[in-house]
Amino acid sequence: MSKVERRDFLKAAGMSAAALNAPAVLGAASAGPAPPEAAAATGYPKLCIITPYSPEKLRFAGSAGYEGVVVTPGPAFNSDLSDSQIDQILATARDANVRIVSIECMGGFNHVASNPDQRQKARADFVRCIEFAHRLGCKFVGTLSGGSRGQKVDDMVKLFAEAVNEQYLPVCEKLDMKIGWENYPAPFNFATVPAIWEKIFELVPNPRFGLEYDPSHFVRQYIDPVSTAWHFQSRIHAVHAKDTEIIQPVLQQVGIHGEGWWRYRIPGQGLVNWPAFLTVLLQAGFAGGIAVEHEDDFWDKPNTENQADFPQERKDGFILAHRFLSLYLPGRMS
């Protein structure tokens, strides 16, 4: 189906559901579950969205039924904020009926940079991120492992473990925080596969240090995200909810080294086995944030990243992701 036809089909299905007294309209605030007060104290995972900070985006998250947000730093949200500014952010979150579950400190934090001065600056900045998250009432900070072309993996493993053991974990112990890195495959994020994780965790046994686990990144590497999650379940401290679609007709033409044969999707519209993956998390007692990372161009409008609020197309994607994931997670009734 074309993009327009597929959207029309889903909206028509929503109208049919409305006739049966089911919540349906994607853009309506009433489509999401009731406010999250009753579920706030549960030991279950918390559905969130990853977003830059703005009052409008927090209000949308609450209206769509999400319990929390995972916020990325920016001009209005960073470790330089005063106590009064942080109080205002927390008040905005309360008014929106969400809480800030964690923060993402990804870009510019090369924990294993080959240049010692750059490495030390990145590490000092990340310590400030941990302290910032603590001031917000968060218990987790996400990051990337760092890296650059030409560095040997074993050298980067040692540098990463050094940063965590000597500089990050003492702060985490003091503030009762956890940290972890995402498995996004890129030259600036070397620790993205299980074989490397084993080496790192051997050097850093402290359970406060773990993974910000994104199953979508394994699909395009032909690694099973479910069995990998099972193996590392005790070190999964946060989750990115994103899917990956493999476009077989293109793959057959260009091969895995070509382009255009895979794309990120919202949960449920790719190949991740979500019931099996979420079962691993539930059995492990995971109670952190499962944060929808919206990188699906099908449900989006280009060049709207800097707007105060999401465009309706992007909201539709978040709403559909919440509907899908809610099928497999315990929580409040709609």
C-alpha cells in the first residue's frame, strides 16, 4: 500500500473500533489510557518516549498514556540549570502527568577518546550528567561507549572500564544511580555486540553499570535480540523501543553492504518479536523505562525537529506504538 492508503486504512479501522466503543482516533488525547497515578508505584516497566524537552511534548506524552519521558539534553535542559529552573521542569512534568525517568547523554561523550585531554573532558562532562539526573530525581543515565576508527577494541574496552570503575561508579554509588550504554552500531560507539559486552562486564562487575538495550539494532546485524537479552538480562537497566524492517526485495538486489534494505520502524511494524522480548524483561523483574525511540519516517513529518510540539504525523506514531506495546505489558486499564 502507499503511505496515504495505509494511513487511510488504519483510520478507517479506528472508525470501526469507535463504533464498538473502543478508543480509536489517533490524534485524540482520549485515545490513551487514564492518567498514570495508579501505576506510578508498580514494579513493572514504564512506557516512555524519548524526546527533547518542551512543556508541549511532555503534555502530549501524558495525554497519549505514557508514564514517563526520557529527555535528551539541549539549551533548555542541561546540567547548567539552576535549582529553580529544575524545580520548574519537575513542576511541568507533574502537570503533564508524566515523570522524567532518565536522561540521554550521547553526543560528545567519547569516554575512550585517544586524545587524553578529550577523554578527560568527556568523562568530567558525563559525571556532571549523572549529577544532573540525580537532581531531577532520575535513577539512570544513558550514553554511548565512544570510540573512533583505528583504535583497537581491547584498548577501548580497557579505557571504558577505567572510566566506569574510577570515575563514574563512585558517583553512582554516592547518588544511588545506574548508568548504561546503547548498542547503536557506529564507529563512535564500539561496544555494540555481545562478544565485546562480555569483555567489558568482566572488567566491570558492578551491577550499577549495564545496558541501554535497543533490540532494533540487532535485527539489521542478524543477531537475535531475544536470546541476547536473555543472556544479559541482569545488566539491562533501560530499554529503547524501536523496530527494524528488512525490505527483502531491495536486500536481494543490493546485498547487506548496499543501502535501503532496512529501516527503523515504530514497535510492531518491524521484525522484533516483542512478546518474547518483553517476556524476558518481565521475567527478569525489569522495572525501568521502555522508551519509544521514534525514528520511523513513515509516521513523521520532515524538518520539524525544532518545533515546540510534535506534528500530528509523529504523534500518530507514538500513539500507535503505545497501543501495541500495551498489549504485552501489565498496567492500568484504558
